[in-house]
Amino acid sequence: MTERAAKLFAEYFGDPTGAVVARAPGRVNLIGDHTDYNDGFVLPMIIDRHAEVVARRRSDRQVRIVAAESGERVGNTLGEPIDYSSPKWLPYVLGVVHELAQRNRIELGVDIVFRGTVPKGAGLGSSAALEVATAVALDAVFNLWLQPVETAELCRDVEHHYAGVHCGIMDQLASRLGRPNHALFIDCRSLEVRHVPLPFDGYRVVIVDSGVRRELADSRYNQRRAECEEAVTILRKVEPSLTALRDAYPALLMACEQRLLTDRLARGWHVVSENQRVLDARESLACGDLSAFGRLMNASHTSLREDFDVSHPFLDRLVEAATEVDGVLGARLTGAGFGGCIVTLVREAAVPTLEDRIRELFEDGSNGIIVVGTPEQAGITEIIT
Ligand code: GLA
């Protein structure tokens, strides 16, 4: 890996001595969507697709970035304003550099070349993987000694400030702290994490990419977050100790039925029920009850479709088709929704049938199937000497 990375760096910037390479994985969320920014619970797992960033410090304040896949290049001087709207990846790489400069953690520029294998805009955490790989590389380049949670928070802030997406912390924490063959249970209020072993022997996690894309920033994602905050304002009138939808409970929602707009109430029901499902899902993994886990995935999809209203007709068709296949224990949309992927848990022997069934739904004969494993190693940093 190191040798390949050194070659890549040399292609654009000459002698790679002193460069550092960092990798960070994408993630698929098994259950718990739109709960992270409501201080709730999530249960993602990292996947064997990643972002790779090769970086080396400069002695001036220049920043040069190359996207290896497209050949796009951007140059900038630390602290100088720049239009972040294009190329699309710019906020996730240069945003991290600038955020660290803003926090007075770095004063010198850097040369960066990056590439990645996480499908973009598919709800598999491609932007978080790129942010985290950049932050981990810069950490090593400038000896910053960033703590993992600090790294995830930094990257989440980058997404807010430079990409305009008011996301939660799930993707960045999963990418930074996820471990192979484990899900990562995150309490998004305390930021405590627990690595939960996945008893998936004989089963596969199969992801289907619908091919439907939405721009997170332009989409209704930020709107959903604002709706949740509005619901909190109303609920606090009855329960002043409440600070996030995490603190809501069924009796409170029922008591506030008349005060809340119908859709705000529905958002509340989703968050309250989804948080409970994440806790139940963690429990079912602990006792190896995968059927129960699958039922929770199905219920999560229904709630995201009906109450949180973030599904898409094609995602619903994919989930419906998948759940009809014998051997599929559960299926749901994963990530922000409005497009992107569904995730299913399926008996290994039933994967070909699932693939056939899914293929029928893609008119051009393609299928968006991505069978994932978890990576052999989680995020790694190596120094090229
Ligand atoms: C996106 C965001 C996350 C999370 C999910 C929905 O992936 O980046 O913070 O809110 O959507 O669960």
C-alpha cells in the first residue's frame, strides 16, 4: 500500500520522501437514521471501501490538492478565501485544512493527492471518509495528536461550515472508530461508543445502490433537522427539561398532539421509536437473534418512509422486493435517504436469488448490488520515508 501511495504522490509532486498516507473507510448504517443530530443512538458498520489521502507538508503556505481519479487540481494559500462549490470534493479536503488553520493547529501548507472507492453521494459516508482520511493524514504530517472523537467533531464541523450540510456525527465517528466485523454503537449525546461484534456468519450484508442521487445540501436533509428543532421548541413548553428529541417519550408526544404540526409530530415519533429500535437491535445482536434484528430493520424503513418522510419510491420498491426474497431477514434505506442505498441482511445462500430479483427492477439490466464485507483493518496511517 505504501509503495503504491508513494508512486501516486510522486506522479504529481515528485520525490515522495516524507509523505504520509492515511485511509479511512466508508460506512453503512445498519439501523438508527436521523437520530444522530437528535442526540440519539446509531449502529453503523464500516465497509471495505475507503478514501486514501497522501500528504506532505510544505515550507510555505501553499496548499495544492489533486483528485487522482479525475485529475482535477486546486491550489490555494492558507487563509485565502476560495469558492467551495466546485469541485464537489473541495470542502471535504480543503475544508479540513482550513478548519485546522483557523484553529491555529497548522501554519504551513501541504501537498495532497487523494482517491477513494466509496461510491459518491450514495449514502455510504464517502464525504466523511474523505474528511477523516484528510484529518488523519494532516494529524500525522503536523504531529497534531488529535483524539479520535476530536477528529470526528472537526470533520463534522467541516461539513457544516464548508459543505453547508448540517449533519450529525455518525459518519465521521464510524469512519474514525469503526472496527472490522463489528458495528459501532454510538450514543450521540455523550459520544460514548461501543464496538458490537456482528454474529453474521453464514449471512451477508448486501447493499443496493438505487442510483438515485440527491445533493445532501440542496435536499430536504437540513429541512428535516430544522423540523426536529422546531418540534423540540414546542415540546419544551410542556417538558422544559427536554433539550433534544432524544428526551421525548410517547406520553409526551401524545400530550402535545394538538400543539405540534402533524409532520413535526411524525418526526418526533420516528426519532423516539428509532432510538428504541437501535437499543433493541444491539440487544438482538448480543443474543444472536438475527430474525429479530431483521424485523427491526423493516420497522425502521417503515418509520423513515411514513413518519420521517425521507424515502423515495424506488427505494421503497427495492426494500419491498428484497423483503419478499426467502432468506432476506430485513431491509431498509440507509443514511440520509431521498435516494442512495438500501441495506439488507441476507442468508449467504439467498444472495443470488436476491440479485436476480433486484436486477428485474433496473430497466437497463444493471443492478446496484454491492456486497460488502468489513475491511481487514480499520483506518490506518503509514509514513512514507
Ligand atoms: C447523513 C448524515 C448523518 C446522519 C444520516 C442519517 O449520513 O451525514 O449525520 O444524519 O444522514 O442518519
